[in-house]
Amino acid sequence: MRQGLDCSARAAQWGALVANAGGGALWHGNADVAAIKEVCRMVLTTDLSNRQIGRNLDVAYNTVRRYRRRLADEGLVWAAVDALDEQALEERINDGRRRARRTFVEPDWSHVYAEMQRRGVTLTLLHEEYSEGLDNGAMSATEFRRRYSRYQRSRGLVMRQVHRPGECLYLDFSGVRPYLTDPTTGEQTPVELFVAAFGASRKTFVLAVPSQKLPDWIDANAQALAFFGGVPTFLVPDNLKSAVTSHRRRETVVLNPTFAEFAAHNGTTILPARPHRPKDKAHVELAVKIAQRWILARLRNQVFTNLQDLNGAIRKQLDRMNTKPMRSCGNKSRDQLFDELDRPALRALPVEPYTYAEWKIDVRVGQDYHVRWDEQYYSVPYTLISAKVNVKATAKAITVFHRDHRVALHVRSFVPGHISTLPEHQPKSHRAYSQDQPAAILTWAQHAGNAIYAFLNQHIDKYRRPALSLQAGRGLQRLAREFGEERLEVACERALQLHATSIKTVRSLLERGLEKAAVGTKAANDESLPAHENVRGPSYYEP
């Protein structure tokens, strides 16, 4: 009877403890993870057996016994245990594996990962190379693989980014391209699909352009800004050559100067994505996939012969895509989110549209103080010989800059070999030679003789090319020195009678001694050929 009373009292005490503990149903699962502190509390503050505590907390009684032993070994009381958090308590009590764990020499896992990207390299080979020379501390192949897998998982961590309204406009080209079909031959020509998307609202712009070359890239960006009706804080392109000249690791990004000027004109900044880091522009990567499914897939059976028709069909599908409600955004469409988020944060478009211009950076000025663009040459101040300048070319003008200062402005020419030289760019001696020489030659010709002067004026009137007439005047001066002014005067007079304007004609008259002969007179070497049996006469051609 006494034993029964003792058992009843013990059961009542146990029930009270269970009630105070909140019930074992709250602590289902592994006690090593979920109820370490609760097990310790019941071990240190109650006189329940290991089995009773185990049944109450749904853990093995051997686990409770191990905890009781570890608490005794550590000399812990409930006040000290209560001050510890779960992780610190677990490291304090469940340290058996840690104490028994061997200390290994850790390899450079980033190096192992890089080596695994090379052709033919395996983890077995890398473990063999790692183990060479390590008598103690080398981990087994299994542990090597386990730790490498853990490192790989750590590389796959994904950061959820917060996109501020109106901040970033992501730019990219689609890998899947539409085609234009030649109506005559049926030949298909691929064109590029440009995609731009905002980070906050995900509103998307899609345009077909002929290529990824600089003029098409700038035109696509300009049309994208006009489509959105404003300018974002940053443009985030990929690393194509039309946007980024170079983007090497640990080096400064070098932007394409035309694209940089386009951004400056619109009051925005270019932030290129890192090379081989598509997650830097994940929104446009997703927009590209959606454009391929929502636009290109729907147009797959249609035939387009020009870009205008293709872009018209794309715009219809694009409007449908931007107005479609998105379940992940409270059934709001991209257009609705754009009006709420991005549009109020955009900057206004510039009043004047961007004028397309191409650049050449760090062009070395030659000894002739001219720079070359295509097949034409344009002067700069002669003091910049051997210096590096930047050349900007538009459809109408060539502008040269030195250290951000404009030093030359020329009207652009498309004539091959054209030379544009401004007098203010020349040194005094060159300027005097180019400006004073024609006047000096005309003065000489006037004093040398009336025929010489008349011949030179006839040359000027006929060719209307000052440089060519200047050379002709210098040629007359050479002939005067060689044959004398008197003979030259007579030769020019006969050349005028023959209506000849070439210096070669005058020289021929002087060399053959025909300057004094009448018009139609034969020269000494113009005598008839002697009769010969091999010479056919006029009778040979008679019928």
C-alpha cells in the first residue's frame, strides 16, 4: 500500500513537471537538435529517471543518460546551462565527435574548383596531387569529395536583391534571333533582338535591329529610353564591344567612347555587368527568356521581309506582355508597376536628341600635323606633333580634342585622299609658302612673258584646281631655267595656238625644237619612212 502511494505521488509529481514543461508534444524529434536545453533542465531540476524523461520528451533514454553523464563531467548546474544558447550548449555537451575528429590539412578549394573546370581533370587526380608529400594530416578521398561538395554548395548561394525604382535599366541581346526573308530568293537573314528591362517594375522593351554594331546599339538604346519616357540612374549592359572596350579583372572598365557620350548626353551612368556573371543582370536575362516565349514563339510561323514589319508585330506582342497581370505581384501588370514605381523616379529626357558620333581615342599626330579618319586627313595645331588626341566624327564634322579641349573643327569630307588644312594650324613658314607661293608664281609669269602668263591663266580657268595650277606654274619655272624664258615664251605661244593646256605639251615642243615652227609643220624626226618590201602601202588596203 505504501508502495502504491509512493508511486501515485511520484506520478502526480511527474505530471506537474510535464505541465510546467509545456507538454512533450512541443519537443518531438531529435533531442540532440531540438530539446537539448529541455533535457538538461529536467535532468538538473527533477529526480525523474532517464526513462521517464525520455518518454516525456520522446527521446531515447540512453541519450538522456549520456547528457546526465556529460553534465556531471562538466560540473554544470541549471543556472549555467540556462545562460547558454542552444548552439553553445550543443558544442559544450555534444563535443565527442569534435574531440575525436582528426585535424586535416585543408587545400585551397578555390584552386580545386578552378582545376575541375579544365578538361580531363578529376577529383581523384586532384586528391592524389593533394596527398603527395603529406604523411600526416591528409584526408581520405571520401572526405576530400565531401568537403569539395560542401564548397560547391557554398558557391551556389543566391542573394535576393532589392531593386530601387527608376535605378537600373538592364540591357542585353537575345541569343535566339528572328529572321528576315528575301521575297525573291527566300534566303533568311538573321537579325538581333535587343531587350531592355527595369529592375523594379520588370517592364520590358524589345526591338529587332540589324546587328550588334555600334550604330544599331546606340539606336536601340535611344529608342528604349523614348519608349520608357525617361532616363534611369544606371544603364547595365553586357560586355559587348559596342558598350565596353575592355573589362579585365582587377582593371578599370574602359567604356566605348560613343556609348559613354550617349550616356553623358542623357544624364545617366553606365555600370557594366561583371564578365561571366549573368546574375548581375538577372532581370534582363529573365526578360530575354520571356520575350523568346511570348514574342518570338508567337511569330514563328510568320514571314517578314523588312525590319519595319517585324518590329510592328513585335510591338503588338510586347504590349500584350506588358499588360498581362502577374500573379507573383498581386495580379498587377508590368505597366501598372511601372506607373507606380519606375516612372515617378525617372529623369526627364534631354530636349535635343543625341547626335550619333564615332570616336578614335589616343590618335598620334604625325609630323605633318594631320590626323587620319577613313581616307581623309585633317589638320591640328602643329604644336601637337607626336601628341595623342581624340577624334570625333559625325555625319557633317570632324572634331579633334586634346585633353578634353577642342583644338580643331573641320567639315567632314568623303572624298578619298582629301586633305583639310586650316591656316591657323600651320607654322609661319608653311603658311607663307602655301599662301604666298601662288601670288609669287603669277607675278613671275606676268614678268616672264605674255604668252607664259596667258598659258598659266588658261590652265587655272580650265582645271579650277589651285593646287594643280600651282604645280603647273612651278613646272613652267623649271622649263624657264632649263631652256630659257625666250624659248619658253615662244613654246607657250604655240601651245596656246594648239589649245593645249598641259605642261607636257610645252616640254615636248621645247625638247623637239618645234616652238618656232608654224602650226602643221613636221618635225625633223617626222620624215616619211623609206620604201621597203615589208612595208605595206595604201594599195594593200584597196579592195
